[in-house]
Amino acid sequence: LRDWQALHVKKNFDGLIDRMAAARYSETYNNYYVGPHWAFERKDIDLSQQSDSKKAEGTIDLSGAFKHTSSKLNYNSDTKLYEYSTYGKDHIDPLDNDNVLAFKNVILMSVDFQELDEHGYLAYHNNGDGDGYYIVNGNAIPITWSKEQDLAVTQFINKSTGERINLQVGKTYIAFIPRDSWSKIVVE
């Protein structure tokens, strides 16, 4: 147990290559690799000039879809990050106990789902297509998403330009929002 704890308490990448080798992780792609999933931008992405952009400098309230956790993302204008809270409290980053878990990019996807039993367990279907939002640096734009099969890359398309979106370098939060709750999501 102590080895496991020591590995998970470590907050940097020192010895990462050695740990990967010890775990026998492959460093090469196999025949299931379908190509890169994301395209990244190092410079700040500014969505404010897009005609269908809306401000997202307040709270992204997901509690309409996730009533049991009351999940929210609050924009911090100083860091330009979205800080995650759940159950009414800030969610502390498990790799950095001094800071709230925060994300540079937020992607919200409207998806189909099915209830699996009387306890409310859900299965989300991320194959197919749907609407969504891409949110970064205090602005949000409508997107569409599509995924043809389980091993395919999910395509995130800017709804107004028809181009694939680029993400800002940084942590990315992706939420599957049940289609019947999509209208209850608040982006301010």
C-alpha cells in the first residue's frame, strides 16, 4: 500500500519513463491508433469575435442535468480557468491539494442515454452526433460533435464555420449532458 501511496502523492513527472517501463506500458502505437484526437493552440484562443459567441465569464451551471452533484464550473478571470465545484464545495485537485481542480477548456456534449435500472444508473451514448458548446477564456461557442464508432475519434466542429475546433493547451473538462436536460444547462 505504501508504494501505491508514494506513487500517487508524487506531484511531478520525475521518473515517469522508469515507471512506465516498470509497468510494461508500450511506447508505440498499435493498430488501433486512429490518429490524433485533438489539435492544440499555444496562443490564447479568442472566441469573442465570432458572431455566435456568448460570454462565459461567470458560472457554467450543470446542476440542471446533474441534480445529485450540483456540479458547476466557475470562471476565474485572473487565471482564465474554470474551477470545478460539486456538492456545493470546491473540488480540490487530487494532485495538488492546495488548489481547486481547474480547466482551461470546457466541452459540453448533448448525448442520448438510457436508464439501466430502477436505481437511476445511466449509460451515455457518445456514438452518433449532437450539439454542444466549446468554452475557453471567458467565451462560449456552439459546436456540433460526431463519432462514428467506439474506436473513432470524436469530431468537434465549430457550428458557424464548419471547421474543426482547436483546443487551448491545458486541462480539458468534457461533460456528457443528457439530451432531455440540455435546455437546463446555464452558461453565464
